[in-house]
Amino acid sequence: MKMMTPLAMTLAVLLSFTGCSNEQSTVVDSTDTNGSANSKEVTTLRFSHLWPATAAMNVEAFEPWAKKIAEESDGRLKVEIYPSATLSKPDVTYDAVANGTVDIGLQVQGYINGRFPLTQIAELPGLSDSAGQMSCILQTLYDDGVIANEYEDTHLLFMIGSEPSTIHTVDKPIRKPDDMKGMRIRRPSAIGGDIIEAAGGAPVGLPATDLYNSLQRGVIDGMAFPWSPTGSFRLTEIVNTHTNMPFYSSALMVTMNKDKYESLPDDLKEVIDNNSGTVMADITANVFDTEAAKFYEEAKARGDVMIDIPDPLNDPDWRVPLEAGTEKYLSDVEALGLDAQGVYVKAQQASVACES
């Protein structure tokens, strides 16, 4: 056997390093009978959302979703989850998805008021009394094409609806609208803000991630927030007075960068599609409703003040600001040249269909 020349040895070493340079896009899968390695490309999808890593929404909905996608794609799709808004700020996540900064993102509609005006009609009081019903309304409006054009710059995966919100405060009971006068109340969206303002309060826009410190420092006197995230973000450690009144529900969605989705082969698109739409809307809604009941009961057991107004639209005191807030929002959307009244009627029809 001839010995390798120094030049040949150098080339061999260089080639060995070059052969290892593509490990980010491929992983060794198996070895065939001839001893050659079979490999498969792995597409990593970075998913940004605002819940803490320990929150039920992350642990019980998003993590199993990521695992299921990995399993059904035979490991060719990997969803990396970035909780607590570490990858994109809560108010710019949709734009981050649209421009490709992140691959998948969860956006609260109300954090970017005016971007999804027709979708937010579903948030209006009287349309839903649970996350299950709200998610069903949103997904129905999207699937029927009523609000789909608001998401044309991304590939929407599924809609999420929260349970109705509660007004949570520190030591200050709110039994009637007059009790809210002069109070700085965190508003979740334009709709919630219109209603708070109509009741005499001062609406303040803040993302969920800023609420703990804002309540602790007295920047705000209270907040309008569903029970489930109130517990998930540990806000129950601060607030102790709760006006349980379904005056609005929050709309959220999870969407994917359009180019990233289109770049996938058809079989991987099918994996994404099979884990989108109603199936995930139902799963996330169940987490919302289950957590809401749990945190409500925990607060009640602690002795927190509970003020229940189950039907505010028929309450002589609360009916006026709720109707005023509803009419203001619909009028504002109509002023944009959009068919707000027509979408409102379709939302009402979806509400009835989604009751069961």
C-alpha cells in the first residue's frame, strides 16, 4: 500500500471537516444494509407567545401541540417554543410573523387595535359566556370567510377565544358603574376601553406581561382580565376584589409565516393543517375554561370579595355603558367603510350555533 503524501493527508482532513458543516439542516436517521447513512431534513419552526412557560396554556396546549407535530412529521418538523414574549413583544408578534422574524406567533387582537376591526366584533358583550363558545364563534367567522381577509399576509393556524373577562381590583369593590369613576383600569382592547370609559373609568392600555408590576406599584387601580390569565400571570397574589361580569371576551390567534408554510413539502403542510383550525381552537378553549373555574374557586376560598353580575345587558345599571360601548365600536368600524353591522349579525348567528 502506498503511503499518503503530506498534501493528500491535508486534503483528507479538510474534506472531513467540510462533510460535517451541514448538521443544522440534517440529522442521521438510520443506516441501511450497505452501511450508508440515511438522513432527513429537519425544519425548525420558532413559536413565540406571551404565557409563562409554567402556565397551563403552554404546558397543556402548546407543548403537546409541538410534540404531536414532531411525531406526525416523523421528526422532520420541530416546533421550538419561546414563552413569556422572549422572542417577540406581545404587541408586535403578528408583524414579526408576517415579516419572518418568527415562524409562528400568538397575537392578542386587542394589543394592536385597528388591525383586526371585524374580528374584534366577536368580543362585544352578550355574544359568548365561555372560551369554548368564543373560540367557536371566531373559528366559524374565519372558516366562513367573514373575517379571513384580515389575515391574508400570514397563514392563519387557529383562532383562540378567552372566557368573559372580570374586573379585578385591590380593595375597591365595583358594584355599579359609578364605583369605577376616576379609577385607572387596564383595558384589554378598544372595546373594553370604550365600555370602561362609558362607565366613568380611565382605561389604560397595558400588555399582560406588565400587569403585575403596574398593580404592585399603583400605576393602575384594577384591570379587566379573564380569570385564567389572571391566575397564570400570578395576579391573584395582588387583586382581591372581583366583579364577575361578562362584558367582553378577548380574541387571540396563532398564525404562521406564509412563505415558511409554502416552502414546506405537501406532506408536512398536511401535518400542520391537521393540527390547525377547530381541533386546536377547542383544545385551547378547554384550557381557558378549566383554568378560569379553578382560579375563581381558589379566590373564593381565600375570602376574596366576589360581586356577580351574570347578565349585565339586562341589569339597569350596567346596561347603559355596555350598550354605549357596543354602539361606539360598531360606529367606529362602519366609519372605516367596513360592514360592521353585517359582521355583527353573523357573529350573533355564530353565537347561537356555538352554544351547544
